[in-house]
Amino acid sequence: DFLCISLVNGFTQLRYNLGDKTVILQTLQKVHANGNTWHSLNAGRVGNEGYLDLDGINITQKASPGMNALDTHTDFFVGGVSSLNLVNPMAIENEPRGFTGCIREIVINNRELKLTVTDPKGGANIGDCDGTVCGYTVCKNNGTCQVENSGFFCSCPQEWTGTTCEQSIHCSQNMCGSQGLCIPQPSSFSYTCVCALGWTGKYCNSKIKFYIAKFVGNSYIKYTDPYYGKRDLQYSRLAINFTTNQTEGLIAWMGKSEDEDNDFLAIGLANGTLKVVINLGERISVPLMHSKYFTCSDERWHFVTVVQNQTCIKVYLDEELILFEDIDPQRKYTALNYGGICYFGGFEIGRKVNIVTTGLYQKEFIGKIKDVVLFQDSKKIQLMKAEGYNVYDGNSGN
């Protein structure tokens, strides 16, 4: 399998092979080879349907039936390769040769690669394209960079301040303290403090303890499982007690959620009913919906247990078996490689649930969670001993 972007006779080409056939897309227009025109290129695939966009002109190839996962276990090369015999003969049209030019921004699966001396794993014969300390995106938030004798200076738009325009003016005098994150509120020329786990108050200066976690919408808990290395990942179990009056929301996500290849087990609500989704490999996520018109949005406590025995999934709701399915009788993938990470209620501040879960769940959880047990552990996990923000004490008013 491969995915390759190249220049061919002045045109940009995307080629990929998912195991059955090579798909080739080529832009309609040539790139400017004058050495001073920057081009913006978007290329990729959704399943086996490819797209290639040069400076806003899009080419999309409708998918014909076939394989839809890219299985590559090599490094990611930019501008050339360490050895030309690594290049699949089908990946480019002519003899392979390295790229001559400048690249100043690369984003893969919504994550920007840092094009610095130290961040890449390796490389050779690379120079600084800009030639000044300003480089590319030194000044954030549309700030303008100017070279000065001692370095650089950023002129910031009126809403931003700081040496690289990284701080909102609404947060420049904030009182959130070390236990809070300042979230600017430009419409009211003010800010709010989002408190770290175990803290509350307007400025996050009051300590709290809780056994029931209350989530208000932009809340999350990220728990790292200390026993992950000893787990048998072919037999996973997650049990959780929750209450809510909302019909949509992500309750729990077992998995790293760093990119789309990560395994996961997820529990949440869709249209007021329970929705469990499992992915054991190759992005074959299997959504299991509770088909009865049973609402979990009735503000009562509901106890959910999901058991994964290789590819057999059992879901219990309030101690009743409601779903039982073998998601892959071929047993191609049988382990839940969740990386020892569990999220509750949502993901880190700024990461939207509908984007991270690619639409499997629509929004962050609003409600309460307690009694979380992983595998067959004798003790509930201590939610207080995790990372998180904007989580309140849910003990009051129960």
C-alpha cells in the first residue's frame, strides 16, 4: 500500500493503492515554477475515494468498490526518500527524484507537523527557506512578523497580544490562577476561567472533592490506566453509571483518540438511546444501537456495562443484556489496543466531540457519572486522580 503526492510535468499528482488497484488523480492546472509563488495543496482520501485540490480547484475521483484502508507501516517522507528503491514503481509516473523547492506547512489528519531541525525523525540536505528569523507562522493569529536586529517583532491584531500574538487581550490581565485556563469571551470583552480537576469558583481558587462527576458541556476527564501493561486486551470491560436529561452526548471513550487509526470502545447517547461503538482495527468502527424506544435521557441513574470478548460484544443496561453481537466472525482483529487512555464526557478543551469521533457522537456529555470500573478490577477508578477541566461535584442534590 502507498500514498504519494508528486510533481509530474508541472502538474500535481496524487497516487494511492489500498491493496487492489492504483488510483491516479492529476490537477487541471500546472504549478508556477518561478520560485516565488506559494501554492496550497489539499490531498487525501476518504475510504477509497480520493481528492486533490490545488489552490481551490478540486479534483475528486468517485470511489468504485474495493479496499478502503491504507496499511502502511513505514516512516512518512517529505520532499524525497532515504533510498529511491523504497518508492513503489506505481507511485510516480517517471523515475523518482527528490523535490526542489520550499515547503512551509504540512498538516496530516488535522495535525500540523513541525518543520524544524529537531522535530522530524531524520533528513538530509534541508535548508531554511525563509532565510530570516520570521520564518513561517512565527506570529500567531494573523500577526505580522518584522525582522529586527536582535530577532523579530510581531505586530498583532487588536484582539491579540504577547511576543507572538498568542494571548487574547481579554486574558492578558486574567485572574484564573495556576489551576485555571483563561477562555476569552470577545463578545462581552471579558473572559471565563475553566478550572482544572479538583478546583472550582470564578477564579478556580476553591478546592473540591467528589465521587460523582458533574459535566456541564465543555468538560472532560482523561484517565490514564496504570495497569494497562498487564491487561489482556482481548477481554475488555467498561462499566459506568450515568444520569442525564440530554438526548445526545459522549459518555466514555476508551482509546487514545490521537488519530483515526486508534482502536476505541465508546459509550454515548444518540436520539436518547444508548449507542456503543467499537473499533478493533482498520477503522472498521461498528456502531451498536439499542433498538427499543428506551430513553436514557430521563434524569434517572442508568448502569451500563460493555464487555468485549475478542470480537463478541455484550452490552448490559441496568443489568439487562440489551445487545449481543459478533462484530467480526473472521476474527481479523481481536484486541482493544486502547493505549491505556480513557476519556469521560468529552475530549481536551478545543477538541469537538463530533470532529474527533467523525460524527459518531454529536456533542459533549451534560450530566453526571459515577462508579466507573475497568476490566474486572475490584476498585472503582478514582476520577479525582485524573486530568480534566470544568468538572463539578455531582454529590449535591442527589
